[in-house]
Amino acid sequence: MMNVSKALKNNIVAVILFILFFTVPLFLKNNYLLSILVQIFLFAALGSAWNIIGGFARQISWAHASFFLVGAYTGMLMFQYLKISPWISVFVGVVLSIIFAIFIGAPSFRLRGTYFSLATIAVGQMIRELVVYFAGFTGGNNGIVISSKYKGFAVMRWNQETPYYYIFLILLILILGVVYVVDRGRLGYYLKAIREDQDAAESLGIRSSKVKMNALIISAACTSVLGTFYAFKMSYVDPTMVGSFDLAVKIGVIAIVGGIGTFWGPLLGAIVIIPLMEACNAFLPATWSGASLALYGLILMLIVIFKPEGFWSIVTDVKANFTKKKALTQLKGDS
């Protein structure tokens, strides 16, 4: 309890911010604006989940769209054939995603360099192709649609965005809680040690492959949960929507632009990037369909050049300057 209270005290601004988030639907009734906030919560959570393996350990993964796909399709298929609610099937999706994570990590974590990233690309493509190939079962490229006759809590289907707003806000808070526990626990210290110098970490008795595997399993499980709930929010799923390489890149870019390896970076990245992409889609001509992709590519390039630590480094720089000025003012007052 002391650790929890200490964490809340150290992040009092964030606590106040999330309390304010809970009050937003009381004043904001516009479904479109609420849907943008839902997207921010979704991608902040996805970026935070990705950050566990991609940020803390610097094992860049391009397979997280596949974990998202596994969660989405598991929930949709179990409802289509067995009429099982996503509140139950979400756990099956987590188990399957963990199996896929082990399938990716077991061989690649024994190697160095970019082998893990290459393996994630290959597995991501394989899973998408399997979904398309077994079209009789999965619907193939046409996907799966939930009939409009199903409504209510059991299938997460409402006419308003407000329930989805609260669901994804709570999911974001829960995943941030998982990230916090990892970051402040033994696993987080081990991951950062491996990131800085894997040889030195292993010389101290840290089993790098096992540590990275644990991080990937946690990351995949969180991503799968988000995939299941997102599919039922949309009431539709297809391989491109939940398993494309563009989505995999977008998840990573959110974390990298916000601040890779930082706790609040993915949330900040989502707050900046998602509204910009929505603005591009809303106000640019339909012929500029790739404008949103070009936009976050440009943002990523500028961040890499001018602020390689991401947007969160701007916040830390401002905070450091404020602390420095406060200290200088205090010294002058004492003198």
C-alpha cells in the first residue's frame, strides 16, 4: 500500500488528469470528438504495451499488429461460432498471443542484432496470410461482421461513444499500471541493463533471453486484450484493419515519437499524432489518402533529427530548466 500511495503522490498531476478524463463525457456529447479520444486512449495503450519490449529492452518489434489481430479474431470467431462474449474470449486471445510471442522470441532472442525485428516482420506476414487463406473459417479479406441485432453489454455494442470512452480509458490506466510495475520492478531493471550492455548484464547472471521473453509475453498479452475490445467496438474485423504492417509501424511510431523507453512517452505521442492524423483525414482531399501516413513519417524524421529522445524530452527539459531557475532564485535570496 505504501508503494501505491507513494506512486500516486509522485504522479499527482497525472492522477488529476485522469480524474478529469473521467468527467469529459459529462460535458462533451459530440460522438466524433469522443471517438478521437477513444483512439488516443487505444494507441496510447498500444504504444505503452509496445514500449515494454521495444523501449525498455530496445528490441524493436513489428509484430504487435499480429498480437492485436489474434485478440481481435479470437473474440470475433468465438462469438460468431459459439456466441461467447468478448468479456470471456479476451482471455483465450491472451493465451494464443502468448503462444505466438513464444514462437517469435524463443529462436530470435538467442541471437543478437536485428534478428528479432526480422522475425517479427516474418511472423506478422505469416499470421495475416493464414487469416486470408482460411477464408471459409475467418472470412478472409471480407472479414467478419457482427449482426446489428446484437446489442448491449455482452457484445459491447452501443449507439453512443461514451461506454467505449470509459472502457478504453480504463484499459489505458490498467496497462499503464502494468508498465509501471514492470518499470519499477526487477524485470524493468534487468531490461534496462540488457539495453545498455547485454554482455555486462549476462556477466552479472542475468539471463537475457528469458528476461526479454517475459517482457514480450507481457507486451503481447496487453496488445491482445486491446485487439479483442477494439474489434467489438467496431463490430467488424478484417486482416488489413487489425493486422497490417502500417498498423504495426504506427504502434511503434507512437512510442518512439512520444519518447521511447519512457513511461509517459506513448501517451504524449498519441495525444500529438492521433489528432493530427484525424485532421489530415478530415480536411485534406480524398485524393491525398496517404497524407496521414506521410505526416507521421515527417514527424518521426523531425524527432529523430532534432529530439531523438522524443516529445517527452521536451517536458523533462522544461522541468529541468524550471528547477534550475528555482534553485538559482533561492540561492540569490539566501545570499
